[in-house]
Amino acid sequence: MKFVFKLLVIALCSFGTNADTLSIKQQQAWLEDINFFENQVRTKHIEPFHTLAESDFARLLKELKQDLPLLSEPQVEARLMAIAGAIGDGHTNYFMMSGPHQHFPLRYKFFDNKLRVIDTTKQYQHLIGAELKTINGLTVEALFELITPMLPGVDNQFSAKARFEFYLTLHKLLLGLGLVKESAAAQFEFELGGNTLNEQIAPIEMSEFAKLSSAFKSHSEKLNKQNIGMPGISLGLLKDKKIAYFDFNAYSSFEQVIAECKALQKQLMAAKSKYLIIDFRGNGGGSFYTGLAFSSCLLPLDQFDWKRGVFILTDEHTFSAAMSNTVQFKQILNARIFGMPTGGDPNQFSESYRFILPNSKRKLSVSKRYYPFLFEETDAVYPDVLIETSWLDYQQGDDSVLSAVLAEIEK
């Protein structure tokens, strides 16, 4: 499958993009960068050829070097991104966004396998809620098959969809694959309410794209969440303080968690909370040792129902350390998992060694550890209670996962 994908990428790269091919000086600089990349993969990855054969890796790099006089910079980057993706783990990545880039002004999310627009700029507000059908004539299904094998941060089918939602907006990626033209708008086709909408859309600067997230606000955002001195983790006390809800959106440092532990314990004891919810949805990772420190802060509190009263919330964005802590908390906190399968594979290469190419300054990573967290063959941490947010719930701002946990507590 990887070999077929490689041929497809090279075929697409042969199409014109209207981007300038590399100068002699640029070719030499990229040649040095490619050699540096190869050395880092071979010497820093814990097992670089666990999926991609070493002979295929060498051949892909040789062909890329030979093709440099024919390629533009976006094409070189797309090829490197594809090679990093072919290595086959979510912590070995080429970060195309570490260089200059633009985005199409659309944010997407899958609902029942339909890719819908959930936010955009003022000019395209009429597209919010529409289903994307094609870009320059290529269907979403075709784009998904082409793009997802090369995307960073992909461990399984769930993180593949999450990354695709974002990277489909990256103009340089589509340019490098020959799917769009430089300095030209692309043709987008949408469907909304049974009507077909066609739009010519040009990319915008990252600074403007970064302002987009979602036009639909969740009711859970209105929870009165408190700062507990652990950046990335906030506390909401629900149902007359009976429930301690932690929005674990990002990772603090290990030291910050240890420093604030006593204060948090006092706050929870004063609240007399009995039930514990830890929300890892949207958490792309950090250090799982921080999560273990956080759990060690909670475990001494006998007030919690450690038999049936601990819940973990997950989704397709729950990755890396957040996935690891999900497995660990299920064990050491006796937690039940509600939501969607994690984007991270519990038996996968992990822990990023990050490096920068000497000339282009592009950033990459390779996996330097392997953690078999579950002694069974699986591709994700699957929830005890599977709950998929519907398009209707999302539009109305209903948090169906949190609502299900609250209902379980009230039984």
C-alpha cells in the first residue's frame, strides 16, 4: 500500500504547479537537508524500518535527490512529508507548517463521514454547515486516500480523520501535490440543503486562519472552570460541587503539578466532591509523567467513589501522552472511558526526537521510544461507552459525551 501511495504522489508531483523549480543553489541546499534527514532517521529513530523497508526508504530518497532539478520547493516538501509518513508512526513527522505557508479560509469537521464547514471568514459565512464535495474536481474521498498516509500525528484511522480535517486547508501541501496552482484560487464545490454551491477560494495568511475555530459554541464551554495553577488543566465543580470536572486540555510541567498539588487537594476536600471526570478530548499530548503526577495528587483523596465514580472522556484528538494517560488512568484510577476511540495507538512508537534541517530550517521528528501499553492487538483505546457527537448536537452546542456521564452519575 505504501509503495502504491509513493507512486501516486510522484505522479501527482509531475503535474505543473506554476511554482518555480529550484535554482542550482537551492538544489544543493535541499540535497544537504535530505542527507541530514536520512542520517537522523537512521541514527535517532528507535526502529526506523518497522513498517517501511530500508531498501524502499533508500530508494525513495535516491529518487527525490535525482528529481530535485525538476521540482519546486513545495514539491520537495510534499515528497519529504510522504517519506516521513511512510515510516509509519505518528511521532515520525515532517512539519510543513514550520516554513512559510498559507491556508484556505475554512475549518472542517467530519460528521457521519461528511466533511462539513464549521468556521470560515466573513466572506464565506454562507458556507457554514455545508458539506465539502470536491476541490478542483477531486472528491473528498479521493483527497482523503491521497493525503492521509503522509500526514503528521497519525497512528490510526481516527487520528487520520482528525489530521485530514486540518491539513486539507494547507495550501502548500495541495500545491506540492499538484492539486492547486500557485497564486490562483481553487474551485470548491459544496452541498447545503440539497443545493450545490461552487466557490473560487484563495488562500489566506496563517495569522488570519488562526482566528478560525468553530462557529458553533458548546454549552460545556459555559462551565464555571477555575484556574488551579496547572496551565492546561482547569477545574469545574458541578452539581453542587458533587462532581469535580477537570478539562485536561494541555500538559503543564511536572513541577507545576507537584507544586500546586496540596492546594488542589484542599480545594477538593473543601468541596467534598464524590465523582471525578477527566476530559482528555482535544488533548494532543505532552509528557505522560505530568499526567501520572496529576493522578498521584488525586489518589490520596478517599472522598471519591473509586469503585464506580471516575470517568475519562476521549475523542479522535486524544493522542500521545493523553492517550497514554487514558490507559493508565483506566487502570490506576479504575476509570471508565466515555466518548470516541483515541487518535493514539496504545502499542506504538512514541516520544519525539525533534530536529531542524540545517538549510531550510524545516522541523521534523522521529520516534525514540516504544511503549506497549496494552498487551493485546488494537489500534486505539476504545471507550467503554461509545458516544459519537451528531451534527445536530454539534450545531445546538450539546455535549453529548459529558451529558451521558452526568446521566450515569445520576442513576
